[in-house]
Amino acid sequence: MHCVRKVTEDLYWVGGNDHRLALFENIHPIPRGVSYNSYLLLDEKTVLFDTVDWSIGRQFLENIEYVLGGRPLDYMVINHMEPDHGASIEEVLLRHPEVQIISTEKAFMLMRQFGFDVDGHMIEVTEGDVQSFGKHEVTFVSAPMVHWPEAMVSFDITDGILFAADAFGSFGALDGKLFNDEVNFDRDWIDDARRYYTNIVGKYGPHVQSLLKKAGTIDIKMICPLHGPVWRSDLGYFLEKYDKWSRYEPEEQGVMIVYASMYGNTEAAAQNLAARLCEKGMTNVVMYDVSNTHVSQLISETFRLSHIVLASVTYNLGIYPLMHNYLMDMKALNLQKRTFAVIENGSWACKSGSLMREFIDDMREMDVLDEQVTLMSSMTEDNGDDMDTLADGLIESMKQ
């Protein structure tokens, strides 16, 4: 049975939702599922914009056949060849051998690498090319490394619709609600949207900035991403988020305390610091145990907040492994422009603090406060003044 939504008079959402997948890219937890968006335009010619992951292939194919209503499928635009969007290309070709595929040179190379026989179906486009499908004219814009090198976006000049590939997407299944104004995005979706951006696209901030500059030259009335809601109102809200995230600017002044604690002593010190910060008026404080918080959530929150406190035990004369993994992800995703503070703990040969400082100093545009707290096994009354000094240093640095 088909399940489609009308986007505009001529355009239909023909994607689907996956609640069975536990890990996106086999890494990132998606407890709310994920949507795979595909769009079908009915003009003088019919045009399918991207396909879907094979996990929802049956629903997708039923949707296409329903919307086509017996018409041939003339064109298929592939903006992004990652398998969660390109996996169904070959099945569409089998069912619609008449279809011509519009995509980039690199995308066609990837199609062959994935084993797709697309010879005789290829229309290669580059930036600025325009294709007319009747009353709708679509131009193509290069978007390399957002977040694969072959990516492009397509812009329907007639209706002002941006088919945005993996830009402006989000984790989370749509479950009937297609548009941003059908959900409470700021309450229910922004955390998944941030976690999606920061972990999937976050490394490529300069490339996103380049795409945003191109977007600023066209009159966008609607954004159709490949995951998450379609944006038909308040576009400035989400564009501003993407601008800030891709410039690595924190969304909020606040403190994120990430702790690695084996037996609860480092956690107790982290709790003590959080209480002192709140007593001093800084209540935008969140705490995460690095051992039971998925690193994708840690990365998302690190993008959100301005100040990060790393509280770690020393483990085998090094940084606690899961804290080290978090730092490695942070570096791999090119995070910048944050202020850090350090709490170290060790029963002997306490080394985690100096090693964490060294790691952060090797990253771009990071500051580490001089105030540091060193614990020997557990926090004592003697550490109270140092903890106060650290709390004051964090608050003072927010005023600069």
C-alpha cells in the first residue's frame, strides 16, 4: 500500500521511514528511527529526485508506481550516491528501463564502483547546467564534501525548491508529519538535527559555508533534504543553525562537564563543580559520563556549548580510553573555538591532565584555562579552593 505526501501541486514525497535500524551508518544510535526522502515531480516529463536505502525499497517502489499512475519515469536525478540514498537505483532501472539518470561525473564513477550498470542511461551535469522538464526548470549546483565528494544539490527555479542532498537533514522518522511546521522542531527535532549535522557533516564546515554562500544567491522558498522534515517556513532558523555549526561557533554560553570515572570519585568531583557553578549563577550546565553516553551525543553537545570541562582518571599512565576516543572524534570532526578546563585524577603518577591539555593544544583555535584541579584518588576539602577557582575561571572566561 502506498504512503505518499504532496509537497506542492506537482511534487510528491515518495520516501519512507525506518524504525528497525538501530545504528545509522552502523555507528550512530537512532532511537527515533530515520526517514529516507525521495521526491517525484510530475511535469511534461516525470523526474525522481534520489532514491532510498534498500531497507524501505518495497514501500518506495509502491509509492513511485502510485504517483506515476501508469506514466513512464523519464528522469532520475541523483544528488548523492551514498547507499542510503542510491541503493535503489538499479531496481528503478529494472522497472523503468526508459529512465535517464542525471548526475555528476564522480557520482557515475561511484555507481559503477557499487556495481550498477548505468551505461546508456547517463546525462552528466556540472555546476550551472539547467534542465527543462516542462514548466519546471532545474539547475544543478556542486556541493563537494557535503559530505561526499560527488554531492550536488538541485534547485527548481520555477518553484524555488532546493533538493538539498544530505544538507539540512536530521535523524528521526517522519511518521506522517512531512513539513517543519507540522512538528515542534525546536522541542522535538533540534537535538537530532544537530547530532546528524555534527557527526555526519561536521568535519566539512568550510564546504558547508561555500554551499551556504551559493544558497544566498538564489531565492529558496522550500528545502527538501534527504533525511528529516521538508522546510517550507522559517527557513532562516535552520539556515542560521547551519551557518553557526559550520563556522564552529557555539550556539550557547554554557558548560559541558564530561567525566571518566571508574569508581565514582571523579564523578563526585564533577558533581561538585556543577553545584559550584550553579551557586555562582551559571546554571546552563550539563554533565555526561563518557562511559555510558554515545560519542555522537557528546560531539553534538560539544558543538552546542561554549565551555567543556574534561574530568578524567589516569588509566595505564594515559587518558581513560573512552575519554580519549571522545577527544579523537572531536579532532576528526575539526571542532574549533571552544574553551576547555581540566580535572585530573590518579592514585599515583597522575598524568591524564597534562595529556588532555597536550591533545587540545594540538587542535585549532582552542583555549585551555590555566585553572586545573588535580585529585589524588578522591576529592577532599583541600581541593575546595581549587574547585572554586576553576568555577570562577569558567564564568569569567565567558565574559571575554
